[in-house]
Amino acid sequence: MLELIRNVLHNLYDVQGLIQWGGTLLVCVIVFVETGLFVGFFLPGDSLLVTAGVFSATGVLKIGTLVPVVTLCAFAGDQLGYWIGRRAGQAIYRRQDSAFFKRRYLERARAFYEKYGGKTVILARFVPIVRTFCPPVAGAAQMRYARYVAYDVVGACCWGAGLVLAGYFLGSVVPNISQRIHWVIAVVVILSLLPAVIGAMRSRSSKPEAFPLGRSTQE
């Protein structure tokens, strides 16, 4: 069983292999699941999008299709997460930990939301794990839907289209970068983990606060 899990995780984080095997469709499915379902918190969102952009520059994927479809899936995934939180309400905070749900991740997303308010919908896109759990937190806090949609459109464009286009730019200006894609992935992973590391360091030096579970005042 452990060997099976190890093989599954290895294949999931082989973003180059995923793109070459599943193409644009698989990229979009991963983006949707990571942003819309609790089970997607471990998926390689940032590195996948940048790598997809790099391979678009080499002709493996079509950039004209990839950018709008990825953006749409990122938006749709967040919408699903929001309505899960809206319908489930405070019940999601009482849910027990499982292989595909960690309450501490939900608490981290709630703290992020309470700190940054509506801007969280945009900022959380660039923070692994938080981007998965933030939409249901916003829904459970009953953030005004029209406001949420406005932020979400901006977030989906900045994260989905932005990272793909960043990868496409790299692939266009750096010769043979696709042959050094592992270095690109490593840099993206490090950059994506920086906010979590900085947040953890700050949290150690400050006293934890209690956050309300009711209707959000950050609308």
C-alpha cells in the first residue's frame, strides 16, 4: 500500500509527465479540483501552470486554448468551493480529519481570510493549501456573493492566466528551457512556499487570535 501511495504521489508531482500525458484537459482538471474540492490541497498548481506555459511556447500545448480554459476552470473551482462553504456553514469546522481533509488547513485559510478580508480571494491563489480552503471559508463567512465573484475573476486571471503566460514568456525568451524544466519547477515551488514559511515564522512571534465563525465583517 505504501509503495502504491508513493508511486501515485511521484506521478502527481511529475508535472512534465502529467502535461505530456494528459495535455490541456488534465491541466484543467487538476486546476479545478485543487481550487474547488478539499481533496485537491496537495496538487501541484503553481508549478503545473508555469510548466504548461513553458511547453506551450514549444508547441506541445496551444496557448490560445490553454489560457482561457485554465482561467475558466480556476474561476469555476473557486465558485464550487464557495458554495460548498455557503451551504455547509459552520459544519465544515466540525468535520473530522481524514486522508483528504485537514482541519488545520481550514483554520489557516480562515486566519488568512480574517486578516486580509476580500483581498484574500486574490492573494490566496498564490498560497498552496490556502487557495484550496479559502473559498469555502469565504462561503461559510457569507461573504457577499457579488463581491466574491468580482475578486474571484481578478484572482483567476492573475493566477491562472498569469502563471501560464509567465511560463510561456520564459519558454519564448530562454533557449531550450524545456530541457531544464526541473530547475524552473524547483524555483516555482520555492517561491510558492515562501508565503507559508514567512507566515509560520511570524505566527511564532505573535499570540494566536480567536476568529469568529459567524457572518464575516470583511465584506
